[in-house]
Amino acid sequence: MPTGRRSDLTRFFLALAAIAGITLPSGWLRIQNATTVALTFLVVVLFTAAASRLWVAVATSVAAMLCINFQIGQSEIEDHDIGRSRRDDGERVLPRASHIDVVSPR
């Protein structure tokens, strides 16, 4: 297994291409679930860490972190509990606990 500088750079650019290959189509396809994208990034980072040196894995992890922040910042993720998006009023609205029965002490 070659471990030279050229091999490390090749693996680094392949990992960056995989991260870009996840980021761009998920924006075009309007994937609303950030967990799916984040777990896909994690799989790429773990495969990269298993197959290459530490600096390649760390650089891939940083690139994935920047891309997931870009992805979440650009998309409008709907809050399914209350049916509103978090960008409606600029703050996060917590769902009401109207479905919880409160038992009074006797």
C-alpha cells in the first residue's frame, strides 16, 4: 500500500470530491433532513480515516463540518412539531406541552 505524499494528496482530493458530491446534490434535491446529510458526511470521514493518514482525515472532517454548516444554513428545515419553519420569525419556537397531562399532588 503506497503511503507517499502523492497518495495522500490523491486520497485527500477524492475525499473532498465525495464531500462536494454530497453537498451539491442535497441542495439541488432539497433534502430537508439534516441528519441524513450529516450521517453521510460521517461515513465519508470514517472511510477516509480508515484508509489514510491523520491529516487527511482531519482535513476531510473540517471540510465536512463547513459543508454541513453551509447546508443547514441555506436550507429551510421545517420544525415538524409545530408545522412552522425556524426562519419564520428568526427565533426557535418550542412546541407547547398541551398533550401532557399534569397531575396535581394530593
